[in-house]
Amino acid sequence: MATYTLPELPYDYAALEPVINPQIIELHHDKHHAAYVKGANDTLEQLAEARDKEQWGSLNGLEKNLAFHLSGHILHSIYWHNMTGDGGGEPLAADGVGELADALTESFGSFAGFKAQLTKAAATTQGSGWGVLAYEPVSGRLIVEQIYDHQGNVGQGSTPILVFDAWEHAFYLQYKNQKVDFIEAMWRVVNWQDVAKRYAAAKERAYNLLLVP
């Protein structure tokens, strides 16, 4: 039985127009995300076979494959809910996301400073990757991370709450090679309600992640 399954989109393919066109959403979810789900499940089966046969020669490659596919699955599962056709703008207390807004100001000096850092992080990730806003449980602050090839530049234990996909499959059909234009457009569809819920949940779980009181 498969351990991981492809989640349904929380909206139809055209819901994020004109920022992201329906063809990209369909291909991105139904093909690319589905491939990460299949890859994670296949790798788990291969690891089980290696354990049964006590054949460990391929272990390093399999562990890397699991990290790649599992990260792809998890990040995309967050990504879809991080966006809405009614989103964008700046998180405000008047919209019920004041705690998140305050945390962004405290961690980055201002919303503008945060926006600039995440934009640059997503746009300058080496090769394929992501720009991520994450809750870091040791300091209790928000940080921006770069994730390249689904595996690098992340703090252990940090929880992603807002992710910008900077892989070419996320934008190339519409934005060609203008990654920066796509990242700038992404701010128009950010679902701050979803980000705020993820922030609150990450804070609540933080004490269970720490190794010391």
C-alpha cells in the first residue's frame, strides 16, 4: 500500500489566473507533483528490499532519492495551499493575521525587508529550488531559507510556512526564462490566511521539537 498520495488541488486549474495559467497548474500538479509522490513510494519499497536482502550498496543513493522525492511532495503540498486567487497584498491585523504580521516585522525589521529577502532567495537559488519562509524553533523566529534540488541550505527542525517554487516547471510555459518576473507576480496570490495558520501551528509544536527545555 502506498505511503504517500497526491493531494487534490484546493481550487480549479484556472483559479490563479493571470499570475499562473491553467496549463501550468495542471502539468505542475498532475505530472510533476505526482512524480514526486510516486518516487517517494518507489524508494521506500527499494529501501525495504535492501533491508530484507541486507544489500546496502545502493543505500546512499536511495537515501538521497527519498530526500529528493519526499521534499518535493511536502513542499508542493504546502505550495498549493499557500496560494489563492483572492490573495496578495500585505498581512494585516484587520484581516485576522496580525500575529504573523508582527512576527515578520520582528524577524526581518519590516514586511518590505522580508519581501525583498524572500524574493531574492527564490530568484537566486542555484539551479532548481525554492525560496522558503520557515519557523525556526530554537530561536522562535522566522527565517528565510533556500532549498536547492529539494535538499540544501535548510536549518534542521525549521518548519516551512510559505514556499515559492522556483523550478522552471513552475513558470517556464508562461514566463519563459524570466524567473524574477514570476517570483514578483507570486506575491499577488499569497494566501496569508494559510500562512498564518501554519505559523500558529509551527509555534504550538515547537516545544516538542527542541532537544533541551
